[in-house]
Amino acid sequence: MARGVRKPIEEKIREKREVIASLKKRIQKENAELEELLKEERERNLEALNSLLSEMNLSPEEAAEILKNSLEQKEGDAA
């Protein structure tokens, strides 16, 4: 049975390089989309935190001090 014409090795190499280049472009595009989604998530989290601080009438510095004191207290309780 005839198997057909076999591709030369050079053509196979060229085709694989093209596939790899295409996949690299796809990965770059997907990474860019992921970064954009992560940026949106960070912004949403910051907006929620800012809203909470406003509702509690706290400045970021005051909130940081409260958290710091709370962590120090927990560490002291654990010791």
C-alpha cells in the first residue's frame, strides 16, 4: 500500500516553528487578558475597602493602626 508523499524534515521543522510561534502569541494575548482581569479585581477590592472605610469614618492610616494593633494582640495571645 502506498503511503503518500512524505514531507521533508525541513518542512516539518518549519511547520512546528509556525505552530509554536502561533501558540506563543496566544499565550501573550491570554496573559494580557489575565493581567487586565487581575487589575479590575484589585480596583474592585480597593473600591470596596474604600467604601467600608468611608462608612466607618476611618482614614487609611487609622485602619492600618487598628489592624496592626489587632495583629499584635493576636500574636501576644498565641505566645
